[in-house]
Amino acid sequence: MPQRSSSDPNAPNSLFESEEEVLQFWQSKQIFAKSLRKNANAEPFSFYDGPPFITGTPHYATLLPSIAKDIIPRYQTMKGKLVRRIWGWDVHGLPAETQVEKNLGLKVKADIEKLGVAKFIEECRRYVRSVSEEWRWYIDHIGRWAELDKAYRTDQLSYMETVMWVFKQLYNKGLIYRGKRTSLFCPRCGTPLSKFEVTMDDDTYREVEDPAVTVAFRVLNDEVYLLAWTTTPWTLPANLALAIDPDAEYVKVTDGRHHYILSHQALERYRDKDLAIVESFKGKKLIGERYEPLYEFLSADPERDHRIYAAGFVSHDEGTGIVHVAPGFGEDDTKLGEALGLSLHETIDDEGRFVEAVKPWAGQFYKEADPLIVEELKRRHLLFKEGRLIHSYPHCYRCGTPLIYKAQVSWFLSLSPLRKRLLRNNGSINWIPKHFGDKRFVYNLENAPDWSLSRSRYWGTTIPVWESKDGEIYVAGSLSELEKLSGQKITDLHRPAIDEIVLNLPSGKKAYRVKEVLDCWFESGAMPFAQDHYPFENESAFKKHFPADFIVEYTGQLRGWFYYLHVLSNALKAQNAFRNVVVTGVLMGTDGRKMSKSYGNYPDPRGTIERYGAESLRLYLMGSKIMNGEDVEISETEIRESSRLLGIFHNSLRYYQTYAKAHRFNPDKASTTGNLLDRWIGARLEEFISQYAGSLDQFDFVSSTKAIRPFVEDLSTWYIRRSRQRFVEGDTAALATLHRVLQRFAQAVAPTLPFSAETLYQALGAGPSESVHLTDYPALDKHLLAPELTQAMSSLRAIASQAHMIRAKENISLRQPLQQAVIYGYPELASNAELVEILRDELNVIEIVFEPDTQKADRAESLRLELNLTDALKAEGRFRELIRLLQEARKKAGLEVGQLATLHYWTRDDELRKILEDRAAEIAKQVSLRSIEPAADSTELTRIPDEELAVAFD
């Protein structure tokens, strides 16, 4: 990689441009490929890359885990492990379908059928092929090493074959069944959704305003009305029961014309009706009572339907204490209906429209029918009260349509036989942070319903079930099975091609494929097996890398990818899919919601990378509390601050290069000495390596990242600053120390800062390896650790900080010498002459006096400065300020470090003139001058701001 000095006019003027050079170097020299070959026969370290949906381009929330997935593999590779970097694409399911529908202008599922399934599938193929290339720029430019050219895709024939195999294994274990159950359903997409696809975490619950109506149900053969409250009038045509709380108090009331029944607790909500209590009784008195059905569009069971039943889900926090029950349109309703043997009235079709039997509203979309139903009840005098309610309601996570609970036939994975194993094995997973595994994941496992695997859609792995006309089921688990039973070559497992494959069963019957496709989360959960096309090939590779040593994603995957990996792995292999899992928080977008491609609520991260460099983003994100599972809003201010820190880091390299060049320093012929500051920075480096590597060993990204800033600042603002005169004089021990520290630090921090580490490594000519990422991770040199020294230096700097604050308060420049500093306590400093000298120089005092700390509890500070200034001290302060001004003038004049020049000066200030004359030799030494010459006037000289002084150099 070409090196450029800071004086090179073509040098990069930004971190991004520097990173571009490194990226080109990696690519031209194939450094990533070489890193894989380097450990080809080593012990594997396995991690799974949760495949992103292929839709759109990456945003910050998708780059966040991708950075973490780069750091750990780089670190483990440098530790000598073989780490595969298999990239994957999730290309199936509603995310892709919804985008294709938008592109084609399709509004509802029926439009796909009109277009033709084959044409729609081809458009899906075209879409996912075109989008994936857009990711490459982002992945390369955040420094992520991944085998994008060898990525697996969930639409590959080999991947889909493994998914088929997984399905068949589970079916053969008796874990998969077909049944009818009520679950969330999207009427626009025309398909059921998994309960875990709809959660508060992902903003799929949204605030909506719905009707809130109280409906009067007339008791059979009586003039008494039962009052039930609902926010879903569209479900009333499917009403088959009313539910009450048997232990609660109910009342019969009158408004002077009619009698009504509701719970006593609910009476307060109907004060406007001026109701008088006629009778009070327990709810159990109502059990078994029959009432007149609101509608008779569909046949009912006269013995069981339209009666009052007890139910545990009846709430008294809202409504009337009497719940309208419509089996098939609510989980509680359906469970109660099944337990009681109630009928099931499917009044809504798969497009969310009323069926023909519901004649007044046949073909009407269910939400659009709400006001019509309310008006119809009002005409029949069965609407007791009408209102509106703003509440949280589930929406489709892709198209945004309000969801409904709807009874439907689906293929399910039974969780009950697996639950104990899932909970038990979860205990051996290392969750980071721990509480996610102990609480939220356990809650998900304990409360998960059977997994609905069916999707009534098109673009996905098809459910590998064939059925004869008389109901014989055959589940295929491989292409060879299908080819043997069909007599045809199978080259595509997608619809509609696979739908046309007819199987000749051993029984002599013909079997036809069921029409559904699999939930795309089933494909994601099968990824550990399918990425290797297991068990059809790569069995050895699979066994080496299963289970994963490490995975990372955000909190939503606790009921997403983490959950499905755990379920399928334990169902298939009775073991976990992963050992260590990092759970990040949620990165919020510009509108306060979760950052999401579907919301478009974030700026393109490309601009941020080009403005501040990728490592600024890496530093910011990996050091943020989001890596500890907390939610954050992205902060450009903090990204900019990370960029500033990286600037300090790179300046340290430039500082070394400047003085190494000025003094023709050869690191191969130099050695360090016992200088205290040299020993201290060496000890700090080992301390950093211990903290940084120890944190990465524990997958603690925040602690490892937060160790970087204090070391960079210690190196620059303390070691280099305190050693400045040694560098100016060409002290080889100081240069050798700085060279060694920069070289070793580059290797140590390479996993988090891969670009900067490479820049340092190449600039320093640090070793025989072609790249820093081909070196071994530096082993901790315990002999260099010096905890007493680092603690003493920490105390010294704390005292210096106090002194600087006192000076700032008194408006006394740091360059102004003071006579004395009195320090209370700190015997470990008083006994070390080198530390005392460093402290004296840092405090800029003539002498330091140490006193016993006998009154520590009564004193806020450990330091007292003598602030009275003598004429001699003022003169020395003026001299030091002059040195600073002349050094700045040298830089502006373009002089290089160590380049001798003649200083020409002009001044009206007699004090300045006297300093320049009397202390010319000192000034010449410190400012690298041949001589100092007064000028007759200020013509052609450069005025120094705020001083009666003009200068020029030649």
C-alpha cells in the first residue's frame, strides 16, 4: 500500500479517503482471501450471519450487527482460528412480494392471480437479483469482510431442498400437523402471519380510532336486553355466544322503558343513560340463558349457540362486563367456541370481504362495513350507545393493513412436545446481556403457541406436502424423492412449476401438492443446515461449524431469528444452534420509530461514511449502549466526536513520521531505555491489550471499544506531549518506544479499527506479514505491566488536572511559571524523583512541596498553588509564550521540523526586544534557528496577532 507523508500535496484529506486507499490495497492484494487460507487447517470458530432481507439498501440498523460480525471474526482469525464468513440473503416472503406488487401496481392478492403466478414469480426473481448488488458498496466500505460472491440465497435449489428435508424430518417426528386455528390474518396480503411477526417492538401496533358500540341482545322470550360492548362491529354477524364473569356482580337496570343487564362495575360508564337498578345478582345466574341472535345468515346449533357462558377472559376495565363472542375472529373466542362445541361462522373471505351469505354487506370490505352495521342496528333499536375509541391495533408489518383474527386451515409445528427441551437447553446459552435470555426469551418459549407454517402466498419455499383426492398425505424430503415419484426432472421448487408436479404414490394413487408456501422464518431457522446443503453434501463442514460460537442481532430477533433457530435446531438435533448470542437494542429513526426500510425514516448512511469515515461509525456504534441491549437514536454529534478521536490517532502516526524523518531514525538499529514515561506508555499498552482482548473474549463490544479512547488520548496528550522535547532532540529511545507502541497498538486494535490499523502497520514497516490482518494477535507481555506505575501516573495527572482548573479560574496561562505547588498526601509520588520532575514540569512550577495529608476530610483539593507572580516569573512566562508564537510562525512559513532558518524580526516592544537579544541562543535552539536578526522595519514581515511583533524566516 503506497505511503504518503503529511507534506505530500496528494495526501488524503479525510479519513474516508484514507480508508479508500486501504480498501483498494486489500482488494488488489486479496488480503481477505489470504486470511482465510492462513488458518485453513486450524480449529474453527463458527458464526452465523443472520441473512438480511434483500429488499432495499442497508441502513444504520443493518450495518450495526454487520460491524459486530466483522470484529469478532477478525479477532478470532488473528487468534489463529478458522472463521468462515459466509454471507446469506433472505429473498423470499412478504418483504420481496410487497415490493414487487408496488412495482407492478398490484393492489390486492387477486391481482396476482389475474397477472398469473408464473409472471409474478419471474418478477420476484428479477427484483431480488437486482437489489443484492446495491449492498456491496456498504459492506466493503464499513470494513466488513464477507464472501459476498459465494453467498447462499434462500431461493437456491440446494437451499430449498434442505428446507424440504427439515420439514420432512419434523413431520416424521410427529411435530407437524394440519389444523384449523384462529390466528392473525392480513386481508390485503391474503395470508396468515406468525404471532411473533406482530409485536409492540416493531411498531406493528399502531394507534387507530375505531367505533366503540354497546349492542343490546334480547333475552329469548323476555323483554330484557343483555348489553355487550365491542370495537369490531363487523364481527357481530358471526356472534354465537355471550360471555360473563360468574363471580362478578351484575345488575338489571331500567331507563323507564326497557330493562338491561350489565355488570355493576360497568354502570358508572353509562351515567348519561340515567339507569335505575332493579335487581343485583351474581353472574353465574345468567349462565345457560338463551338470547335472540342478532343475525341468522348462517345456520346455528340451537342447543349450544346463542347462549350465555362463563369465561375467564371477561374484563371489567372497559365495556359492560358482557363479552360478545365470535368464534373464528379472536383467540379467546375461538378457544371458548372449541371448548363448548359452538358453530364457526366464517363471514369474511381471504380478501377481508363479507361472503355471499351475509347478504346486506356481501362483497363489502370488513372495515368499510362497520358504519353500515352500526346504522342497521340503530334502525332496529339494538344500538344502546355509540362512541369512538383510540387504541393500539395490530397491522401487517409489510403492507400496513389492519390485521384481523381469522380461523383458517394451516400447517403447524407443535411446540408442546418441545417446550421443556427448549427451556432446559436455553439455560446453557451465554446471552449478552444475560437478562434477555433469562427473561424475554424464556417468556417467548413459555408462551409460544404452535407455529403456523403456512402462508397463502407465492414467492417462497413451497410446503412439500402432496395429497391424494381421498386424503392420503405424502411429504417429500428431497429432489430425488420427487423425481422418483413423478418421473420428471425437478429444476425449480417454486410455484407454479412445482404445483404441476403430480406424484404417483406407492399406493397407486395420484397426489397433488397443497398450495401454501412456508413461512420465510422457517427458511431462516433452517439456515445452519441449508447454507451447507446438509445432509445432501458438506456433512463434514456442517459438523465442524454447528453449533455457532457466536451470533448477534437486535432485540426483535428474540422472537424472530434467535427463536426460530432455537426451535428448529432443538427439534431436529436436540441441541442448541448457538453458544453465545449478543442482543443489541433498537436503533431509532428520524421519526422516533424503529429504523426500518419500510418506513424510510433514516438518511442514507453512505453520506455519513463519506463524511466521517467508516471507522467513526464503527467506534460510535460499538461503544454505544445499543450494544448492551438499550435503544438509542443515532447521533451525528457522537459520530463526529469519534472522527475527532481517530484524527488524534492518525496525528500520533504523523508525529512519529515527522521526527523519524527529521532525525533519519532507523527502528531496526534502535533500542528503548529505562525512561519512566517510556516504561509507563509500555505498561499502558499492555493494560489496554488486556482490557480490549479480554472484553472481546467475552463478546463485550462496549468495554472493548471504550478502552480505545483513553489509550489514544494517553498516547497523544500525555506521552507524546510530555516527551516533546525528546522528539525534537531526536532521542532514539523515545522514537523507538513510539514506533513499538504504534506498531503493537495497530495489531491489538485491528479488529475494531481495521483501516487505521492497516494504515499504521504499512506506514511503520512493522513486520514480515503483508497485512496487519495476517499477523497473529499480540500476546500479553505481562513483564511490561506495571500497575503501581500506572496508578501513580493516574494520581499525577489528577493533580495536574486540579492545577489546570485553578489556573483557568484565576486566568493564569499554563505557560506562566509559578513559584510553588504544595501537594497534600501522595507519598508514592514524593518518593519518586522522576515522577516529581514530570509533575513539576506539567504544573510549570519552580518547586513542589509535599505535605502529609492530615486534614483530607476537611479539604476539597489535594493541591495549593502559589499564585503571586514576581517580575522574574512574569518574564519567564513571556519568554515561553514567545517560543510558542515563533514555533507557530515557523509552521505557517512552511518550514519542516529541524530545518534551520534565520529569523528576521521587528518590534516596538522593548521587553520583547530584550528577550530576543538576551536569550537568543535559547530561542535559536528551541525554534531551530541559525541566527536571529533585527529588521529595520516591518515591511515584508508577517505580523504576529496580538503582539507588537512581525517576523520572517529565510
